[in-house]
Amino acid sequence: MIWLLLFEVFTITFTIGLWIFMKNKGYKNITRKFLILFFSVLLFEFMSEPMWLNDGFQKWAYIWQDITWIITLGWVGIFMFTFLIVDYTFRKTPEKKKFWIYLLFLEAIVVPIEAGLVISGIRSYAPILANTLSGYFIPLTNVPIEAVYAVPLFTSLIICFYKYANYLFDRR
């Protein structure tokens, strides 16, 4: 499946490129931040694993059942890119207001990516989730309308864990 290979190469290249960019720009503790974010996303994926299926990856890409380190790394890239853009653009905005901007920015990024993953066959919804969906989709996509509230809900958990873990490390 060519889509899967392109997705894997892009995900790895984008995330490593983002790490190199931030390292070269002098961001502090960037490796620690990437690792905390990876762990944050991985915890969320373990928690939500029964809801979706990630198909077509080679055995080496799976961490557990259908959780892949490729998709985890992709989420890390998306979140770190969001933090980078929002923190730069809204640097004078208080952190509690930036939280809402992170959520809006992530919603705008995640919905098209989710649509692409579903269309390509990389991502699908488990029957336990598909049976509870309303059947309505976000216009011009194949993403269920429930993503409008699910994406901010899930991403807020990851943002809070990431921000709090970094806060604890920075306090030391």
C-alpha cells in the first residue's frame, strides 16, 4: 500500500525535522519535551485503543495490538507543531487562553488528517465505536460529526498531561 509507505516516511521525516529545527533554534529541553509528549500520546492511545483500528502496518510498527509507534510519532509531531505555532504567534497571551487556541488549532489540523487516514484505509473505527455514531459526517469529509467534540476532548487530556509534566520538571 503506497499510501501507508508515504504516511510512514512523511511522519518520521516531519517529526524528526521538527525536533532538529527546534534544537537548532535553541529551544530548551526539547528532547525531554518530545519524550514526555510521546509518553502522553501513548498513554492516551492505550486508553482509547478499542475505539479505532490502524491497519496495514508491518509487524515492526506495532507496539501493542493495533497501536503503532508511527501514528504515535505522528501525533507527537502534530502536537509539537501546534505548540510551536501557537506559542510563537500568541506569545503574549496567557497560558489559560492559549489552551483554547491549541484546541482550535488541533481541530483544524486533525480533521483533514483523520479524513485522509480513513480514505487511505490506514484508520477505521472499531465496531464498538461505529455502532454508536450518529451517521452524520463533517461536511466534505468522511469524519463523523462526533469528532467536533471528541478531538478537543482527547487533545485536552494530552495537552494537560504534557504541560503539567513539563511544569513539574521545570520546577526542579
